[in-house]
Amino acid sequence: NFTNNKATNGGAIYFASALTSLTVKGNTKFIDNSATNNGGALYIAAGSDDSAIDGINFTGNTATANGGAIYFASNSNNIEIKDSAFDKNTAQSGGAIQFYAGTSETGYTNIDIKDSNFTNNKATLNNQYGGSAVTFNKATDVDIENSKFDSNNAAANGALMFYLSGDIYINECDFTNNNASRSAAAVYFTNPNALKQNVTIKKSKFENNTASGSKGETDA
């Protein structure tokens, strides 16, 4: 287990160079780690393909900037997160996970999040990002299934926040008791460059989510 570690990036583990593949698996816990920049528990370098996070518990991790538990630094493909729990993680953007991509970067293709729980995570930044559980920036082919998002709190833009992202599939997920000070409380889509987003939401529950500023549970 990784507990009470501190760093500038990646409070517990910092992958500074692109990885051919990464697997974090098993009965592993990341608890109360912190970063003064990005990735309270894990920082994964740009260009890292074939990443798998399987059966991991992230609790109480914090990043002063982005990605309270995990920060992906951009330009990566084939990322799978499954059977994992994210609770009480905090950052400015991406309270639990941030998929970051800068203006000149290509972003992400093929992200799967399955059978995972996101509870009591917090994003404090009140701008175009936010996202109390997960923030996606320039992501395509995103598949989120059989996962729960409960009691996450964002200053802006929902539990899931999609920025310049498309081909999104959400299936059999529960969004309950999430809050945002503005924009959507549960899921927020924004696309200032008019990219077609192609969103499908099936067999999912939205209940008791509150956006105090505007928009309600979902916004596109």
C-alpha cells in the first residue's frame, strides 16, 4: 500500500517518461497521498499507451492542481480502469482523475471505465474544467459502464466533465446526490470548437443531483 506520500507530481508514483504499457493491479491502496502540482497518487506521462488500473482503492488523495488521485498527461491510447474505488479525492480539476491535453496535443483514444465507484470526490476550480470525479480533455471512444457516481461535489461542471471529447458511451451507471455550484451536477459536455460529440446514455439512473447555478443533471 501507498500511504501519506508527498511529491510535486505523483504523490506516490511519478512516471516521468512515456510507458509502453502499465498495469496497476491487485489489492493495492493509495491513501492520503498528495502532490503540490498534478496527480495526488499517480502521475502518468504523456504518450503512455495500454494502461490498466484494476482493483485499486484510491482514498483521500489530493492534488493542488489537477487529478486528485490520477493524472494522465496526454496523448495516450487504450486506458482501462475497472473494479476500482475512488473516495474523498480532491483537486482543482478532475477530483479523482484528470485526462489532460494541451492546445497542441492530440489527447486520448479508447478509454474504458467499468465496474468502479466514485464517491465524495471534489473539484474546486470554477472555470471551463472542473469535474468532481473525472475530467476528460480531447478524449474519443470513451466507454463508461456499470459504475456509480455518488455524492461528488464540483465548483463547476458535473461529476463527469467532457471537454472537446466525442464518441461517448455511458451504460448502466448510477449518478446520485452529486452537486455542482454551476452547470450540470452529474454529466457536463462542452465543445467550443463544434466537434460532433456522438453521446449515448443507456440504462442509467440520475437521481437527486443538484446544480445550484444552472442546467440540472446533464448539460451539453
